[in-house]
Amino acid sequence: MAEYTITERVDITDVVCPVTFVKAKVALEELEDGDILSVHMNDGEPIQNVPRSIKEEGHQILKLLDNHDGTYDLIVRKVGD
């Protein structure tokens, strides 16, 4: 059972790095402190770069879910600006 409720979802499977992080960052900027964002992304560069960049921005990575189809869902809690 999830200990969080997803506030917003963003699908970045149709874009390539570095735009993947930019789209995730913009989605986070639109949320309130404490809100939860689910970022749907492809394996490869996005899965290597997006979580690291989001963490460097100061947000909290809650979970990384492998969808077993070449995509992942990164669950992120927004931490105040």
C-alpha cells in the first residue's frame, strides 16, 4: 500500500535528454510544497539523469517503479523552494 497520494503525473517518454529533466522540473515547479509527482520515463539516459538531477534540486525521491516494459515511474515529493 502506497504511503503517498500522487498529485500530478508527467509523461516524458516522448522527449530526449536534456529536455526530459526540463519537463520534470517544470512540472515540479507548478506543484505546492509536499505534493507528489509521478514522472513516467524511458530506460536509458532519462533513468540515469532525471532522478539524479531532481535530487540535486533538493526534492525527495520516494520510489522508482520498474514497469517491466522499458519504462519507469519516478515518484518525487516536492520540497519547498
